[in-house]
Amino acid sequence: MNKLLLLFVMIAFAACMTPMQKAKSKFDSAEYQTAIGLYQKQLKLNPPDAAQINYQIGECYRLSNRVREAVPYYRTALEGKVKASKLNFYMGYALKANEQYEEAIAYFEKYAKAGGDPNFVQLATQESKNLKAINDIRNTPSYTTISNLENLNTEAGEFSPVMYGEKLIFASDRKKEKVFETTGTGFQDLYAFNFTDTIRNTGAVQDFFNENINLNGHHEAEATFARNGKLMIFARSNSGQKKEPHQDVNLFSSRLEDGQWTVPELLDKLSIEEAWDACPALSPDGKTLYFSSNRKGGSMGGNDIYISRLNEGSWSKPQNLGKLINTAGDEMFPYVAPDGRFFFASSGHAGLGGLDIFVLDTVKVGMDSLTKKPILQPKVRNVGTPMNSIADDFGVAYKSRVSGYFSSNRAGGKGDDDIYYFYNDSSEVKKTVTYYLRGVTYSTNLKNEQKTLSSVSVRLTENGGTFVDSLVSDVDGKFSFPKPIFIGKIYELNGQKISYLSGENTLSTVGRGVDVSKLPNKENIIYFDTELVLRVNEFDIPTENGKRRQPLELEILYEYDSARITADAGKLLDEFAAFLLDYYKEFPNTVIELGSHTDERGSAVYNRKLAQRRADSAVRYLTTKGIPIAKMIAKGYGEDQPKIKGAKTEAQHQTNRRTTVRITKQ
């Protein structure tokens, strides 16, 4: 059969499909959002199989991670006595996600008594037990406050935050270049949020990743980074095309080379055909990788968390983390905090609904009779409210010991999934202090006029040149580094801007730490204030026509018929010498000419000799201020180059009496 005939047959077959067959085809292809629309069109016709159609719609919502919306459809299916083996079980899940706990318990118990799949019977029994303990979670004292990251979130979904230096990396479907038919949303890409104020969590989103990372028609999400920031592991889906070698979500790695992320490579030693692998998380030392997978051998077909270790540059065979972490539900979004605490999200441990955030704690279970030391045992603990809710709560990322970010699709957000900031003020947490550096950039000129200078590129290094951070001062000359600084170090600041000489300053934090116990809050912030002054490059000042001013003119006033440097002239030359000392640091091979000019009164020969004496006098004075004589040429022009020919007034004569400075070699 040729291709044209095959295409004709396919089109003819599609045209012959009934609306219900089309809906079932979309359902089987996991195009759930499209299937929902087709099923709902059928319901408007009041078909005799409406109960079954409602069940299918409920399944579409459950399978596209929107189980809360499945309740009315499951309820109609139950009233219509739809024969579906796990309907009571799924109804219990949907009710749990809507905080209807008592009714959810009834459906879980009903399924457990009726029997069926023994694995699901076990899970239903566990869910019923978990829900009966729901008040213990609700009533646990919480010292945590949360707030929506409004500068970052949109009506689309934003989730899986992770700190990357001073940036917050996250996933979002905001671009919507193509609709993902499973959920009806856009495809997910990776973005970066640059903080402008780390206290108020304000900033702006940027496309930090190139086209090597964010591919059209693919999902990219859940990034994790090595400590040096040059290795990224993330999850990527296929495009739905059968010709692609990877038919599910897999883990990929990319490296930062010359400021660009390389083409991602599949972590093939961790991947398994027809398995979903996602939610990667590197340990702080970069030697252990955690991820979530639905591969065979896990807990009843759900998502389990696996671990792989880096050994001589290669990842080991993944191992299941075991029953302490993994349940018959879903375990996803593992995360290791900088202090070593292990967090994850689960729908199988006792929670409020959907995914809840859990932490692996160690608890005292007794005392060793020989060593007299406490016996510690690991235990999974629900972090409680307000971080957990009846919705999906997941994806923790700490920025300090007591604060960080997480994801949630709870009511009251800006969109689907939103990213929230959390801060813990528990008395169990020791007081902390974080030091930051901020300041103002200024300009100064030969008249010693100082004013704020905007848009200065400021570079921060420590202890002899180790790079720390860089930024650009704002319109008011203000800057504040989002990355903290530390006590006991010496920091160097360098400022750069076109038409200005480099500005430098040093800040020492040696011996400047505070007594944390005397600070008012659990989490405290202290700023070191500084300033950075850049000299105007007097040889590089742009004029209105865009050209650079040349030569520079100095208003050195001499006494009549004298070459002596007066007190006023000395002050001006002192300022000029200070400028030259800075200038020669950046342009050490420059040679300048100091040209002295007179008015047109007197003979030309005499004026030339007088001008030479005055130029020689200025050069000698500058040498006493540290300017090498080899870098200066004294030139007496006399009356040869008047600014005003045929001057008549005293003011015009004064204009002609001037000293010019121009560069002869650079």
C-alpha cells in the first residue's frame, strides 16, 4: 500500500469514528483535556450511558493530576452504578483532595471490605488510617509563615524552585508556544528569577537557558545543580512523536561551558525503557543523586524515590530507598537541604490531601545500656501547616537554615502551581545572622564635585581576587549584592563605566561580627555600607556631537609676567595630579603635553619664552606630586594659538591665557 493510499485510509477511518470513539481514542492517547471536551459534548445530548461518560471524565481529571475536579463526575458515576473496580478507591482520593475527610474514609473502607486488588486494598486501609490521624497534623504547633512570590508567579504554573547562586531556577508553562493536550496547558520550560531585593523577594524573570535546554514541544523541569554551578541535571519529556528514541520523561545532564549550556545528554545508565524518571536532586557534595521513578520493582506501580551514587565519574545502578520513604502512594520531589536534611513529597504518608511535604527526622527511641548514649532512629515527619494544605505541596528549596521556597497549587494563588516563600521562627531554631554588602556609586571631577553615578558595573572579589559576585548600580547609584558576605574576610570592590576611570575600594569584615544571641529575631540581616567613587576621565568626555573632548583645558592663573605657581594654581594642579595618578594606573604608557598659552599683548618671541617657563613650572610641580617627568612634555605656545583672535577686552585676554593638556602618546 503506497503512502498516499494509506493516508486516505487513515482519513476515511477517522471520519467514520463516532464522537464517543474519538473521545476514547484521545483518552487512550493520554490527551485528557481534549477527551474531556469531547465527553462533555456528549453529555449535553443526555445519552443513556451518561453515568459511564461521567466516570471517564473523572478519570481524565485524575490521570492529569486534577483529581479534586473529579468528585462530581465520580459521584454521578456511582449513582448510576457504573461497574468500575476501583471507583470507590478513586472517589476516596478525590474526596480527600477536597478536604472531605469523613466521607473519604467511608469510601476507602468500603473498597477495603469489598476486596479486589490486594495492593489497593492495603493502600485503602492505610489511607483510612492516615485520615483518622489528620487532626494530629492540623493541631501540631507551627512557627512557619508563608507568602506568595507575586513577582514571579503568573496565571500559568510555576513550580520546583531551586537556588542557583543568587538566582532562583524554576519551571513554568507560561510560554504556551504549544498546548499540551494532556492538561490543556502549555509546555514547561526552565526559567531564572533574579532577585533585586532578597529580603522582600522582589526581582525579575529572565530566559536564563538557551535553546539547547528549552525545546519546543517538550517539557523541561525540575533542575538540580552541582555545587560549582557548572553541571545541571533536569527532567525532559519526549514530544509525543513515535520516532523519538525516548518515549517517556527521562533525566538529562548539561554543562556550563563559556557561559552557555551544552546540548543535554541522556543519563542512560539511570534510564529504563518505558519508565518515567524525573524530580532529580543532587546532594550538597554532588556525589549522590535522588530521583523519582515508576519503574518496575517499586511500590505497587506508584512513583518511588531512588538513589544513585557517583563512582569514578559514573553513576551507580539506582537503588530503591525502601519502605521507610516509599509507600503504595507517590513519592516525588526529593531534596537534600544544605544542612543534610532530606525532604520529599508524598501522597502515601499521612497527609492533608494530594502531595504533602515530609522530612526525614531522627528521634530518640531509648538509651544504650553500655554506652549510655541515646539510640536514634529515622522517622518520617509531616512538616504540617501552613506549608501543607489539601492541595499538592511539593518541591522544597532552602536559601537559609530557616527560610526557602516551595510549590503548591492551593486555592488563593495566582495560577495553577505557584511558588511560595516560607520562614520558620521556631524556638527550636538557633538565631542566625546573614551579612550583606550594599553601597552607592559616585563620580568626581577636577573641581572635586561629587554626585551619584548610575549604571556602574560593580565587581566584588575577596582575599586577593577570588570572584564573589557582580551587578550594576541602579539609577540612583545604589547597589546591594544578593549574595551574602562573611566575617573574617577582606573584600575588594571595582567599578567600571565608560568615560570614567575604574573605582576601587576595600572592605574588611575582620573582627566585625556581632553577638548573634543579642539580636532580636531568629533570622537577622546586617548590612555593611560602603561607597565607590569613579573619577571622570577628563580625556574621554563626550561632547554633544559624540566626539571626545580634546584637549583638556586647565584654568591655571599666573601672576603678570611670572611663571610662579600661585596657591590657587597649586590647588588645581593637586587635583590634576590625583587624576593623573589614577589615570596612569589604567594607561601607564600615556605621555601628555602641557601647553601654555598667553594673550596677544607683547612680542610673540617674549610670549613664547614666558609660556615655556610657565609650562616648565607646571611640569616641575606635578613631578613633586609623584607624576614621572618622562610622562610629561612642557610646551610653550605663547600667542601662537589664541582662542579669540584680536582680543579686545580683559575677559577675552584671560580666555587666551590658558594651559591645555593633550595626549601625545597612548
